[in-house]
Amino acid sequence: MQQYKLRKLNERDRRVIYLLAQGYSNHEIASVLHFSPDTIKCQLSKILKKLDANNRAHAVSLTYGSGLFKKKS
């Protein structure tokens, strides 16, 4: 079931969630991706809905738990 939700994430969603998982704030994510902080806030809201996540930490946990981002060895 979780894999189905992850397939809903587009490339931009994946970049945002990856930076979020690295500890970046909305302002830092916006700077890296060249968007406004408000755009990132809206994007994160959409990501939470797509993943049915309760908050940012839950969204990161779901994506890492799924293997979406592989740890570098």
C-alpha cells in the first residue's frame, strides 16, 4: 500500500522530501531549488496529503522506510 502512495510523488516532490530528510528548513529548500518559501510550504502540504502523513517527520519516515532513498555505503 505504501508503495502506491510513493508512486504519487513526482520528481519535484522527491527532491523536496530528500532535502527535508537532510534537515533543510523550508527557506533552505526554497533557496536550493530556486522557489519561494511559500511555494515550498505549499509543495510540502501536497506531499503530506499524497503520503497521508501527519507531519514532516512522518513523511520522511515513510519515504526512508520504503527504501525510496538508499543509504550510501
